[in-house]
Amino acid sequence: MREIPVVVVNGFLEAGKSSFINEVALENTFGSGVNTLIISCEEGEVEYDDRLVASGKVQILSIDSEEDISTSQIQSIATRLKPEMVLIECNAMWEDNILDYLPQNFSLYQICTIIDATTFEPYFANMRQKFLDMVIDSDLVVINRCEDDPKTANFKRSLKIINSSATYLLYDQADQELHLESDLPYDVNTPIIRVKDEDYGVFYIDMFDSHARYDGKTVELNTMVMTSPKLPPNTFVAGRMALTCCADDMQYIGHLAVHRPGEKVRNNTWAHITAIVHYVYNEGAGEEEPVYEVIDMFEIPTIKDPIVSLN
């Protein structure tokens, strides 16, 4: 049976999901002529472009509530339309996952999450778990209606702690792609980049985004030491616990550190390290990742605020 690629579009109400789907569907319909099924689980302010249905290439299936989800209904439409692509506009407030109701030959191709920067703060503060559920498995995250200011940069950094492997695109109020100027809380042009405890989250994310800033540079920071027999000899992971959703949902984020042979390193302790940053290709991750070459370290007491918060 022929597999049909499925693109899932997540986001809160009025985030811009319908506009995003319009662009994708119009490009497919009038560009490559692909038969497309749009499954809409939410009725927002923006409607689907009339040209889509008029083209005869697009069928729209509206599902008003979770109780109305039907695998047989989706399969029936798919059999009649024979779509070559499926776009799903999800409802962030539903508990059920619509992917569980798709026919077997519907194959997940990409998960996209659309976020409105103007409502980011209240949603992120009050519906953190919903944010986590949407972003953590996304391949693409689009933040629209952005301002070119430090606050927008913080939005992106907060999300990248949840999912550092996704592609992040930012758009301003005029729907033009936005490339933020750096607004780092530390100086990257000094001989030693000194990272304060409260700036670790910014530092961690920026190391992934801006290799040229850190490759070959010396950094100094406090870190939580994690060791494991599974790690290579003379290495540990230097990082921090990060609060991604709630007190019960924290994750350890950090980078591999190579220390001098014979150096005393104790698991689950705190250390002040000075290290040279190198980028090394990680075959498992399929990308270059930062690795610390430790040139000095000593044990310290637990720092005052050990948890990296995404607020």
C-alpha cells in the first residue's frame, strides 16, 4: 500500500496555523499539482483559501470535536481523493492525539509548531505542559509576529532547551523573516568567556547556534558533574538540571568534558571549570557538538540556584 506523507501543524488558537497551511497547500496545489487532504481540527480567524477547494486538488475535512474523530471517515475520504499529501491542523486543547486515528498507510513526515510571539508569555507561564507536548517532537518551530528585541531571543532560547534539534524560524509583524542581533549577557570577545550561573541557559543554547563564537575559545563556568561507566575514559558531562515543565519534569542538559588523566572527578558534585571549547562531530546526532577540554577544575559547594528555569 502506498504511503502518504503527513505534515502535522501544532499551535494554540490564532497562532497562525491556517495561514501556514494555506501557504504550504497553495504551493503544492499550484506548484507541483499534489492532491492534498487538509484535516482541520480547529476553526480560527483565518479561513482556508478558496482557491484550494476550487482547484479540485484539495479536500478539507473538518473535525469539530474529539468525539468526531473517525479512522473510517478519514480512510473513506483518502480512498476517494487519493491524496499525495496530508496536512493536519491540530487543536492544542484536545487530549487525544489525532495521529492515533490515521490509517496505517499515513506516514508522519514532519511536525511543525506555530507560535504567536505576542501571546507567548501567558501561554508559556500557564500552559507549560502544552508547550512541551507541542515543541518536544517538532521538526520545525515558527515564531511569528516577533519584535527584534531581547525578549524574542529569550523565547527562542527557552524553546531550544526543550528541543535543540528543531529548526527555528522567526517572522516579524510584516511576515518577513527576522534574524536577531546577538544580545548575550556576557562578552564573547574577552580572552576568557565568563558565564554567570544565571546565564547558563543562554550560554548552552547559543553554543549550538553559533559555533564560530565559541570554537577554540576558553570558557569559565560552574557546572554539575555527571559521570558514567558508559562515557569514554577521562570524561564527564558538565551541565545543569533544567526545568522544562514542572518540578517532576526536569532534564539534565550539558556537554561532554575531557579532563586530565588522574584528575579526581566525583559524580553528582559541583565544580568550577575552565575549558577550551571544541566542536566534534557526533555521529549519533548527525551534527557537530561542543566538547570541553578542561584545563583547570576544582570542586565547589552546590550553587545557590542550581536549576535552569525556562521562565
